[in-house]
Amino acid sequence: MNDKCVVLVTGGNKGIGFQVARELALLGGTVLVGARSETNGKDAVSKLMSEGLRADLIPIDVTDQKSIQTAENLIRERYGRLDVLINNAGIAIDAGMSPSQLSIDTLKQTFETNFFGAFLVTQTMLPLLRNANAGRVVNVSSGLGSLTLNSDPDSEFAGVKLIAYNSSKAALNSLTIQFAYELRDTSIKVNSADPGYTATDLNGHSGTRTVEQAAGIIIKLATLDESGPTGGFFDENGSVPW
């Protein structure tokens, strides 16, 4: 990370996203805070700039293709490239619902943000990532997206069966594999990160980990050197099973 690195963090105005934005800015990068709410985005940028960090607001709604394209145009005009993309924006709205109780609208809404949003943002920003010397894409996933852990009755979160959230993160992991394979002969690396059960708005701050702890693996994957992995799923302890 250096003063020429340009980083976009979707959902970068709060929680894990804001912490990741702050830490990457502290490492010297110019951080683009991707936020659906312009007001909240401006507040986040102001906080970062008050620390002497380089930050810019990029209004973006990952469920709106026009908004994503507008964001790409803005980044292209201002910076000409993108070194790091953190697909962090996500929702969890199916707590307490079994598959037989879940409405199709809740399932679709979850996938619109957690999967289709990440797909569209990555696809749209790819030309800018190709303009960088060594692009990095980090998809913020979850251990709940691991089919192996989901099917293990001895897993720590074996009883956490959120069909919309879990399946959307499993799909996001598949997206990681697919893009990493397509880009295998380029300098772009694509990986999934499991930040752990973190206290954020996503879970009503019931998580057991801090945003500082959660950010660690995301920062590591965002700053991989050329010998680093691609197409993997990692937490702070190493590889996470698919």
C-alpha cells in the first residue's frame, strides 16, 4: 500500500467497512468510501480526513446498476484506475426464519445486495482494476457461507441456519472462485474473507468480535504481494473450508 493506491470499500461508512477504510488509509492509500447514503458517506469521509487521511466519497447503491456505473465513471474521471476493491456491503434480514417460513421477497432482497451487488460491482470495476499494476478484490463473506461448516453438527455455529444470508454468502464464495479463475493469468487476485462474528449493525451488535479484529484478514488479503493466493477463502487463522 502506498500513496498512489486507490481503494474502494462498499458499505464503507460504518462497521467493518469503515474500519477497513481507515486502516487502509493509515497504510497510505486513498480510500473511496462507497456509501448508499450520501449524508452518512460524507460523515465517514470527514472523520477520516480529520485524522489527516486521504478519503473521498463515492455514492453507490450496489442494488442499482445505474448507480454502480455512475460510481465507475466517477472513479475513472478522478483516478483512472482502482487498485483494491472491497465488496463489503451486505445485509442479514432473515434471522429466526426457517426455510419453510422465509418469504421469497426476503430471499431475493438478500441476494440483491450480498450476491448480485458484489457481482455487478466487480464486473463493472474490472476495467479499472485491470488499469492497476496489481489489482486486489476481497469479497467479505462469512463462515456461515461455508457449506462444510454449515453441514457439520459440531461446528460452532451449527445451529445458525439463515437460509437467505448463509446461501448468499455461499454464492459469494462461488463468485470468488469464478472471477479468480477467469483472472488467473493476470496480476489481479480475488479472495473471500471471513471476518468472524463481529458486533455491527448487521446483527444488532450481538457479535463477539470487534471491528478491529474483523478487519485484520480483509487488510491482509487487500495487501497481498504477487506471491499471495487467489481464489481462496480465509480467516485470521488460515483457510476456511468451502
